Amino acid sequence: MRSCGGCHVYCIPLPRVALHAKASSLSWQLKTLHGALISPNQLLSNHKAMSNHAQVPGKPTETTTSLVETATGAIQGFRPIKQIHEHLCAFHFYGYDMTRQVEAHHFCAHQNEEMRQCLIYDTPEADAKLIGLEYMISENLFLTLPDEEKPLWHSHLYEVKSGVLFMPRVPGPIERHGLDKVCKTYGKTIHFWQVDKGDNLPLGLPQLMMALTRDGQLDEELGRDVEKRFGVSFEKERAKRAELTGPTHGIHPLANGGGKGLIPKLREVDCKPADSVPRLSIEAMFIATSMVSLSTRNSACTSNTLKLRSRQLKTLRRSLNPKPLISQSKNHVSPSSSGRAHPNHHFPRRDCHRRHPKLPPYQTNPSTPLRLKEQNSVLATFHFYGYDMTRQVEAHHFCAHQNEEMRQCLIYNTPEADAKLIGLEYIISENLFLTLPDEEKPLWHSHLYEVKSGVLFMPRVPGPIERQDLDKVCKTYGKTIHFWQVDKGDNLPLGLPQLMMTLTRDGQLYDELARDVEKRFGVSFEKERAKRADMAGPTHGIHPLANGGGKGLITKLRELHCKRTDPSFASSQL
């Protein structure tokens, strides 16, 4: 950022693509330039706003950590992160308390034309806190949801038409193109870092968030502060967007909490152990019984029997893996479906980048929290649901350091470009963990066994570099939340966010899942275990309250009266 000396503004250098882009008119060029200008007063306001945020505790990032980050950032792929193309700024409030309102910066990627998955930060700066996640879906997909699911989603019509949802630094015509579609969508938002309370660590359960639906709800001081810092006027934007339309069938009466306050609560249950189900898959058992039957027949029948068994096995596979419920031609979930698809099914990707031109030429800021060099390492491992160890999930973590003692990680189900964003994990040092309240500690899990057993690894990273980073990871604790139950085959993120745990001893990880990962990534957990035998865990040992405190933990929803800033419970339909 620099001043050219000829005027009293500071310029954010645009990417070369933007500087050489052909504009159709002088007006277009002026709009583009205007989106890249920040006045000194606005710059000072931004600085003051950032300084008011609670600082994350911990030592500054060490030089050795930075060197490892540089190496892993250059070696590993970040394909899911590279799909992010859009920055939206809006406001959220807690599903049970409208007086608690939060500025939310969404960094979004399209799964297809009818769905986006967005990361939510408290600021657009490089040191921003990763506070939540939002999924946005079309009206068509929303209408396929079960009725008990719909209250967890909120409409975007009022946010867009009132001007309080905007795209920082994006010229009007491009912004209009994107928002014209957003105002017809529904969103499901989860926050896990209560920055409005001043928490300097992500404490407590993930919370369901809602969006504004009528005038009089937004805190005026918060609104004016955002307008000043980003150089926007909500009233002017409202006038420009007056003719925008919402969902074809109007805002669904069950959306926006269904008129009720919603708060997740933690419930203790017996955790279902991993050895409570057969270790062999259905296909493996089928093959085993086939071999037994073959041994009782003469060799003349063997060839025909094998062909028969092969056809039977194909039939079995088809019954186990039903056809995807997302139509390849219409690109939406069939209304008659149950909302499930095979776990390995991916969303059909339309040419959404042609319809939604990537916006970094106007939105990319050198201090954006999602710049590639900030996401500097990838960890692959396994999670299981805090109440059911039989439900195990492969998890790919894309991590960034907040400082030497804390990382915040995005979790995808695969490392591919079209991966589903299924969760988040915060990783903290032993020192920070010991400062947590006792009621908070069971929500965190240790990483010692994962690292020493070899099941947590860094794909494609050479041994010496991996060793340096994992030496630190095995002394840490993590708090993991998943929102998308891909192990059940859900093709949309349904239900409440769930607390996840990690492996703590031998015999918990399913052999079949382990072999599959070893084969695909060319690793051997046993060889890695031998190499890591001398690694040490937390100085004070694994805390007895960690890893669920020996109990199963499940999130349930509780309805209550919502504390509001306006007198009416009805949602606005502009």
C-alpha cells in the first residue's frame, strides 16, 4: 500500500490481470479504480477497529516454524483453498439472542451453481480469526430439506435488498450479478468463536447463527462502523437494489428459526466403541462366504460359479451404492429423495467459473486471510464422532498459524479441488490448553497417539521437514467440529454441528479405512510409527479431562425464547 504523492489516497496495488484487463468504457475503469482506493481516514478507522479485537494468546511464530511453513506451502497442494473466489461482508446474530451481533467476512467457493461453502472470519486481515462457516444453497435445494432441518437455515433476501450484505471493493455491475443470485438463496451458519464476548480462544459449543430479516434489527453503531471502514452506504445500496427479487415461492415459513430461538446444548452419552461392529465390510464377508462355498464344489464348476459370484457382487455393490440423488442433468437433489447420496459421490460441477467470474482482480487484498501463503500446511488424519467411534472419517486439514501456540485449520473430506468443506479444527499448545476452564477441556482431544502411530501425516512432505512440524503437533490439543456427515452419505450439510474426537490407542482405527488411505497416499503407518518412536507428548502428560473426559458427547438442539432487538417475531419479506 503506498501514496503516489499526487493525491491524498492510498492505493492497494491491483493484480497484473486487473491492471491489464480491457474495460469497455471509461466509466467501468473509474468504478474499478474507485474499488481499489482507501482514504487515510478509512485506513486509520480500519486500524482502530482491528486493535479493538481480542488478541490470540501465545508466543510469536518462531523462525523455524516460518521456515517449515514456507517449505510445506511450496510442496503441498491447496486445491480446495484455491477455489475460493468471493468475499462477502454481512452481519450475523446468535440464534437465541439478536442483541449479540457480529461482523462476518465470508470467503466463498462454489460447489456448483446451486451451492457455495464459505469460511467466516471476523476481519479481512491476515491475522483474522476463523470464527465460523456458512453453506449457501438455492431455493430448489432448500425445498428438498426435511421440515426439521429448515429452521436451521436463514434467508438472504433482506440482507441483500437492505444493502447490509455487500462485496468489498467490487464494482457495481459485478457485485449486482452475484447478489442477484444470493438474494434467492438460504444459508446455514455456524460460529464457534464468540469474538463478541472478547474470547481470545474458541470456547464452548458451536452456535447456530441467523441473519437480519427486517428493519430495526441491526445495531446502528455496528452498522455505521462498517459503513465508515469500508466506504459504503447501506441506504444508497438499498435504493439501487430495490428491484431485486427473492425466492420464487417467497421466504419459507420454517426458515429463520421458524420464529423461535435455537441454541445447541451438549449431552453426555455412552460412546459407542469401535469394536461394537464387525471389522469386515459386507463385500469382504460376501467374498469370504463365496470362497467357502467354492471349496465344497468340484473344479469343473469353479469357473461358472466365479462368474455367478461376480454378477452377484456387482448387484450387491449397486444396492450398497445407490445412484446419486443429485441429478446430473438438472443439478439438484430430487424432491422425492431422502437427501442422501453415496459418500464418494461428488457434486456435478457446472461451468460456474464462467457464470461467476473469479473476483480476486477486484477483491484480493495482500492481507486477505485466505491468501495461499497463509494456508501453509496440510495434515491428513482420521476423526470419529464424539458419541460414536464406529463413525470414522478421513479428514484433510489445511492449516494456518495464528502464532507459535495456535493454528486454525479447515477440514475437507478430500484434498481435491471439489472437496466438501466438512469441518474446522483449532490446535493449541499445552500451555494454552491448561488455561482453559475445566468444563471446556473435555471438548478438546490430544494428538500424541495420532502422531506417534503414524496415522497423522503430511502428504508429499519430506521426512525431515515433516518431523520438525509433527514434533510440535504431538504436544498439542485440538478442538474439532464437523458439520457435514459425509460418512452417512449426506449430499447436503444436515443437522447440528457435532464434536469430533481422534484416536487415542491401537485397535480403534478400522483396518479397511487405514489400508485405503495408505494405498492412495503411498504411506505406511507402521513404518512411520517406527520412525516416530522417540517423539514426546505434552510435558504434563495427556490431561485426564481431555478426549471427552472418557464420555460420549453429542450436540442437541434446544428451543427457547429469542432475545430480540425488534418487537416482532415475523420475518420480513421485502
